[in-house]
Amino acid sequence: MGKISINLDDSSLKFLDEVTDNRSSYINNLIQQEKRKAFEAKLEADYREQSSDPDWQAEVELWDSTAADGLDDSVEGMIRLEKN
């Protein structure tokens, strides 16, 4: 684990000390939350880009047509399968 030294203004340090007894853990948790937000934003942007790609859409349509394998996925069809 790396160690760093940071400077905080007095009000930020006061707040930090009011909300936690473990400064490092609190700051690490904040960083992890920001990393997750950044990952999710990137993932969303990538999905948006992917959804506008006509080659990708054609591939999805091919897979969608094979996903059912000819099985009846209606409720009635599922009930028939359960009874067998």
C-alpha cells in the first residue's frame, strides 16, 4: 500500500475528523466510489457507441435469431414443458 501526504484546508480537515476516526479508510472509500462512477460512465458511453454501430446491430440480430433455438418461449409453452 502506498503512502502519500496531502494538504487539506482547515474546514475540510475538520469535516473529515467529524465524520470518521479513520481518515485513510474514508478517503479510500471515496476514491473507490469515484472509480466506480468513472467505470460506469465509460461502460454507458461504450454501450451507446456500440448501439449505434450497424455491424454490431447486425451481429446482435443474428444471435437473437438463434437464442430461442426454436423453443416455444410463450407462457403456454413453458407450462407444457413443466408438465412433461
